[in-house]
Amino acid sequence: MGLVYPLPTNRRSAEAKEINLENIMGKTVLVVGSGGREHAIVDALSRSPQVSRIYCAPGNAGIGLQAENVPIKDTDVPGLLAFAKEKAIDLTVVGPEASLSAGIVDAFRAEGLAIFGHTAAATAIESSKEFAKELMAKYDIPTASYKAFSDFEEAKAYVASRPFPAVLKYDGLAAGKGVVIAEDMDQAEAALRSMLLDESFGKGRVVVEDFLQGPEFSFLCFVSGADVYPMPLSQDHKRAFDGDKGPNTGGMGAYTGLPFITEEDKRFAYTNILCKAASAMVAEGRPLSGVLYGGLMKTADGIKVIEFNARFGDPETEVILPLLESDIYDIFYGIACGKAVGTPVWSADLTLGVVLASKGYPGSYKKGFEIRGLDNVNAHVYHMGTALAKEGGQSTAQARNDGRWPSGGQSTLLTNGGRVLMVVGRGKSLAEIKDKVYKEIEKIDCDNLFYRKDIAHCVFDK
Ligand code: AMP
Ligand code: GLY
């Protein structure tokens, strides 16, 4: 274990008796997750002069260039806790909602460990659609009118009494079921049947809400109790194909610098939505201590909430965090300790990022295709789903050295997920950034990737 020193009295755990030299020289951080969002978090942490060592569980190939990947699943709370204790981690930062819902924050805090993210009780603002809708109704936060049902016939009658399209949201964790926008009664009935009567999913509940119209945008804030620190606004592109066609995905690209949101809109959303929600959660005994993500829509009737998320968005994080000029460790650590933090400083630059996804995503897709040419790309590349070829694994045909990929190594980079890479550019003009990003993407050589050609079309559409 090397040299050991007594723990300074101001350090995190009164129980820990020893600390190794490395920890005195800088902070050790564990990031939980494996996507582009976590790569952007690791990248931001690596810019902190206080942070000397970053682990990521489980991470991905790109993250592995900036952090030490640890093969522990992001929902394996006992495994992550044991690792954090063993390595005397100063701070853990949680990416995915599944880890938060699994109670990782509660478990770490019970052991006196600093962790950035919400408790399971606070994560209900994302994990239960009905809880979120009730909260908004109770605290007068603008959102679509709704009603919640567990009875199929009652739900059907309510849908029939409202105008179409109808928005049907399954309440709770339900892979693939999510949100259905039904154009007519047949579609609504089929969706309600699968959400409420389908036995393989157990007994569900459904929120039926009115259909809203207008541009959507993402308003992420760092939240510590009732203190809310806004990040730059961004817009995701949820549909798979150009022109917002095709199935919903996790997000195919994002940018900052939204032309359709005024300062007044932002102030309204900050005060009447994000701050109100944070205070409401305090009043409900579920204070937030992480990121609150407002999925908002600018309707003819004002800005309204489509959904809240209890975490950083992906791909939004990859265009937001590069703009943070403050030390992210101070923000994460302060909030993890339940304190107010200094107002974060953001660059006035703009960013735009395009996601490269596996052909077939968000449906079924194959993995294991070789990715070449990343070393030539003159933009930031965040890895969303990549892996290094293992010895004897597929497409390791030749050991190669791509210069920058991986630095000095001889490994083959493979696709390993639905969303694989995100190329992010930065500058003063979205038109210039967009041209540059698309030019750089052409340097990436892989047989099984596709991407949207129209990221930020809202900015350029006449
Ligand atoms: P959600 O999972 O709640 O974010 O919903 C996924 C997508 O469905 C959103 O990004 C919207 O595009 C759409 N959506 C959800 N709720 C509504 C609504 N009330 N009106 C119109 N579109 C909606
Ligand atoms: N970009 C959408 C999400 O993170 O939920």
C-alpha cells in the first residue's frame, strides 16, 4: 500500500484512520456510469487542478484514456461502496438515473461518504411520472393537464373525453414502454392495453396528459436544496432521422445558444419552474442534491414542463460541461456536502455536437465494428459506447497504432452500444461550428455508424 499518513481532521470520514500519499496530493474521484455523459463529467473533472485521480465504473474505451475504468456495474451499489471505501475515494459522482433509483446516494451517505446525486426519494421526480405531476399540480408549476389511472376502462373514458393526440406515459420503470403519443382512439387503446393489462409488465399506472406543441429545450441546473445554479440551455434531437423523423432515441445531437429562447423566457423558467421545483422538493422532505433537468417546451401559452429528470442529460452534458470555467470539483463536492456553492462561471462560447450511432439504433443493432481515424479528428470526441478489442475478440485482425488512439497503444477500438461517439465543436458561431463538426465527422471511418445531418436545424430553418 506504500506510504501512509494520518487522516487530516477536516477530511471526509472520521472513521478512516489512514490515507495514502496520493490522496494527500490531490482528490480521488469515482464517476459512476459508462456513456458520453460520464465521459464529459470525467473530462470536466480532469480539468480540475484539485483532482489527481479519476476512476470510472464501468466506463468505456474513451473514458479509459482519462480515467481508470473499474469493472463494476453502475447499479451494483454494494460493489461500488466497497470500492469507494477501499480506495478512500474523496467524492463519487453519479451519472445514470438507474444508480440513483437503486439508492446509491443513500447507501454512500449512510457510510459517511461524499456523493453527488439525489437520494432515491428525491429521484422520484424522474422515476415516477405521477409523483412529478402531483408535485407540479400542488406547487403550481406549469405543465400539461393530466390524470393518472390504473383502471383500463377509466383511462379509456378519460382519453375519449379529451382532444387527440393523447399523451400516455407509463408510470415507473418500464423499458421500452415510456411515452406514447396516440393520434386516435385505436392507438390509445392499444397503448393502454399494453400498459395496464399486459401481464408481463405487472400492474401498471398510466398518466394521461394533454398534448402540447412548441419547441422543446433542456434546462439543467445544479441543485443543493433550495439553491439552484443554472447551466447554459441546450436542445436535444430525440428522433433518429433528419427532419425529426423516425423513432425516439436517447438523443442524436445537441447544441447550446438557442435562438428561440429569450432572456425573459429563461428567467421565467428559472424562477417559476426550476427554483419552484427545488423548493417544493425541500418542502416535501426530499431535498435535491445533484442535477435537476427540466425538459421544457415553449408553447403559445408559455413555458411548460414536459418532464423532469434527476440527472445530467445525455447528449446535453457533452455540449454543456465543456463551457464550465469554474472548478467542477468544488461544485460537486459542495453539493455532495449539502452546502451552497459559488455561482458557476460559464464561457460565452457556443457548442454543437453530433451523435454517431450504430445502424439500427434505437432498434436492434450489432456491436464490434472497428472505428478508425479518430486520431485525425480536430474536435472533441466523447465516447458513448466504445470498447477496446479484447485479445481473441472479433476484429482484432491487426494490432495497430493510431497515434492519438489510444495514446501510444496498439489496440483496436470497437463500437459497443447504440450510441457510439459524439463529436463536439465549439466557437462563436453555430453555423461555423456545424460546418466544422460535420467535416471532422467525415474523418471517422466505421462500417456501421449513422448520424443526423441536421443538428441545430432550428437555428438555420427559415
Ligand atoms: P418524456 O419521456 O416525458 O420526455 O417524453 C418523450 C417525448 O414525448 C418528449 O420529448 C416529447 O417530445 C414528447 N412528449 C411528452 N409529453 C408530451 C406532451 N404533453 N405533449 C407533447 N409531446 C410530449
Ligand atoms: N437527452 C435526454 C435525456 O438525457 O433524457
